[in-house]
Amino acid sequence: MAETLRIALAGLGTVGAGVLRLLEDNGELITARAGRRIEVVAVSARERSKDRGVDLSPYAWEDDMTAFAGRDDVDVVVELVGGSDGPALALARKALAGGKGLVTANKAMVAHHGLELARLAEDRGTPMRYEAAVAGGIPVIKGLGEGAAANRIERIYGILNGTCNYILSEMETTGRDFGEVLADAQALGYAEADPAFDIEGVDAAHKLAILASVAFGTELDFAAVDTSGITRIRSADIAQARALGYVIRLLGISDCDESGGERRLFQRVAPCLVPRSHPLASVDGPTNAVVAEGNHVGRLLFEGAGAGDGPTASAVVADLIDIARGNATAPFSLPVASLEASKPADPGNRRSRAYLRFMVADRPGVLAEITAAMRDAGVSIESMIQQGHPDDTDGDPVLVTMVTHEGPESSVTAALNVLDGSPSLVEEPLVMRLLG
Ligand SMILES: NC(=O)C1=CN([C@@H]2O[C@H](COP(=O)(O)OP(=O)(O)OC[C@H]3O[C@@H](n4cnc5c(N)ncnc54)[C@H](O)[C@@H]3O)[C@@H](O)[C@H]2O)C=CC1
Ligand SMILES: N[C@@H](CC=O)C(=O)O
Ligand code: NA
């Protein structure tokens, strides 16, 4: 094995600059633990002259980052540019095809193209790692793929997006408005370049699809993640949830449904009501947390910073140390050919308790219409609250919330289908499941 692992770094933003700082700050310790020196040979970004607070003079500069793939003095390409396709993907493909190792923090690219890239890595006998892509600094890919490798994972779920968790926990503790708190999350550097990826649940769905593949040994299937975000949550929902003993968190949840005699993968990202006593209920701010339930180890809880320069760089450099040590674990823990084809489960078969919020016209018979639809679909209501207006103005819409007993999700859907288009409802109802 060569004395040095030579790397080229594409992208010198939050994470890229963080990696350079970490390699500089902890250089000796990293060399000792890796068994050899990790040396940055070349770097690339959009702008060469921008002040990033790091000295780039020791490194070669490439205007075109795909040139890394052709450099004989580079062993591993580190992609910290972002975007599911475009230049990041072109670089990743070219680097692996050219026999270089690949380390990336790009969850969008891994969720969409991870299998293709892993196949390329396998064919060329070169490593591919992406620890930073899922829950930032938390070593959850390594924890699942290696630490818990002896277990059958039965369920995996958690808080996978720091921006949404920050918004929900701030709204809960300060009563501030959604838009105002989102602007804060952007200013603090938690949000993606396009924050719609965060608040619509897409970023968490990228991460969940990757986690599910590693946890269950199934092929990545991002398109099958049933995804909803947090944009429709109001302060009133947060207050109702609190009154019931819950907090609202955006969760990614995945497990396997074997009830039909074959294994089907369930993947969902959605805001859920989490009981106050559950460890995830106290995960506040931009922190991430992942729970994995293994059939021998029991419940594992991974918690820590899911975003930011230091934590994300920590995961990137851990991947480099792994490669320097010669760790040959397959990118998705199993060889690509051994991953099971993913067959999506029907969410309608799941049993859960649901929180339902209706905004209804304030007139007689509306509650009876809703409860009749529930009764006819076989949904049993556990509790219901109608909130009047403080000024009791006739004709203004009123908020009705209810919690159902546990039952098939298809029954709630059937009841809402009956109510669809009813003039009694002034907007589409909101459904959130209770974490069980
Ligand atoms: N910021 C965070 O906390 C986390 C980020 N990530 C992922 O890490 C990756 C990088 O994220 P950040 O550092 O936050 O982004 P950033 O926007 O701060 O930095 C991106 C860098 O890529 C360069 N770049 C962009 N397009 C380019 C192009 N066409 N050609 C050459 N250079 C180009 C930019 O000049 C910049 O240096 C993304 O995939 C992101 O999803 C993952 C976990 C956490
Ligand atoms: N925008 C992401 C950043 C890390 O992946 C988040 O908010 O979690
Ligand atoms: Na991670």
C-alpha cells in the first residue's frame, strides 16, 4: 500500500472548505488512524479567487473538475458540489470508470444514481463511500452496514432533515411563524440551495431511500418513497398535538411488509405525532436522529449534527480514513447483484392511529357529515375537538381536529375520498400518523 492516499476535492463550499480545515487541524491524528497520510493534491470549484478562509496555494487547481479523473497523481475523488445530475454525476462516473475511489456527501446523486455508481465501483474494484450524505456527521451508514451487520433490521426511522426539525421545534417553543423560521434556517446555513427540497420532504426522502437500501439489503428505490413535507402544518396543529401529549416531527420511516408472503418495502417521509416520552420528541433544532431496530441488538439510537461544515466534514474524512485503511465494505453493504429488487408495499395495508385536521364551514350538519363519512368507512374516532372563534364571528371557517383509534390507513383514505369536494370543507384535510 502506498504511503499516501492522494485526493482531489471538487466543491469548496461549506463542506469542501470544512474538509480542508479538518485535514489541516487534525492531520497527525488522521495519519496515525488511517495508517498513512491523506494528501490533498488538487481542488476545483466555480470561483478560484473567493476567500474561503483556507489557503489553496499548496494544491493544484482545475477549472474543470472532471479533469481529476485523468490525473495519475489522484487516488480518490471527493465530490462536494451537489445536485443529483449535472457536473457532480459526470465527475463521479468519470472518476469511478477511471479507477479512482469516490467519496461524496451528495444524497440527491446517491439516491438517484447510487446503484449505477456502486456497480461501476465494483466493476473497477475501487471504493465508493457516502457517509456524509445521510444524517451528516452521524456515522449511521457505517453503524448499520458494519456495526449492526449481524442483525436483521426490522424497522428504521428518524429525523433526517435538520431544517424541518429546526422549523418545527422553533414553532413549538416560540410560537413563531413558519415563513419567519424558515428564513432563519436558511440564514443559519441548514437549508439546501433550494429550500423546497427540505420543506417538501425531498431531502429526507433521498436519505431514507439510501438508509433503507443499507438496512434491508434492497435496491435503492427513491421513486417509491411516499413523501410529504411540513408546509401545511400550522401553529394550531402544534398546539393540538401538545395538548394530546405529542410533538410534531418530520420522520422518515421504513420497514418491510411480509404479510402477503413476499417482502415488500415501505418507505415514507411525513410529519408525524411523536409521543412526548419517545427519545425523538426531545430532538430539537437542526439535530438528526435515527432509530434502527435490529432483531438481536434491539433498539439503536444514533443522534447528532445532521448538517454544518464540521460534522459533515467529519463524515467525509472518516470515509477517507476507511479507504486509506483498505476497508473493502461494499457501498450498500452487499454486492449490488445481491441486493433484492425493491417491491413497494401498499401503505393502505398499514395500521396506524391518525390525527386529522379539517377546516370547515361554520354551519349545522358539518360535523355530522364528517363523522358519518368516518363511520361508513369503519374509522373509529378516539377524540375530537372543534375550535370556535375567539370573536365568534358567524360564517368564518372553524378548525376541527380528531384522533382516530388504530385501524387500516385505507379506511381513513376512503373516508376522506367521500368528503372530497364537499362544500362543508373549505380546504383539503391534513392527515398525520401517530408514531407507534
Ligand atoms: N451543508 C451541509 O450541511 C451538508 C451538505 N451536504 C451535501 O454536500 C454537498 C455540498 O454542500 P455544500 O458544501 O453545503 O454546498 P455549497 O453550495 O456551500 O458548495 C458547493 C461548492 O461546489 C461548487 N460548485 C457548484 N457547482 C459547480 C460547478 N458546476 N462546477 C464547479 N464547482 C461547482 C461551488 O463553487 C462550491 O464551492 C451537497 O451535495 C450537499 O447536499 C451533505 C450534508 C450536509
Ligand atoms: N438541508 C439539509 C442539510 C444536510 O443534509 C438538512 O437540513 O438536513
Ligand atoms: Na452520516
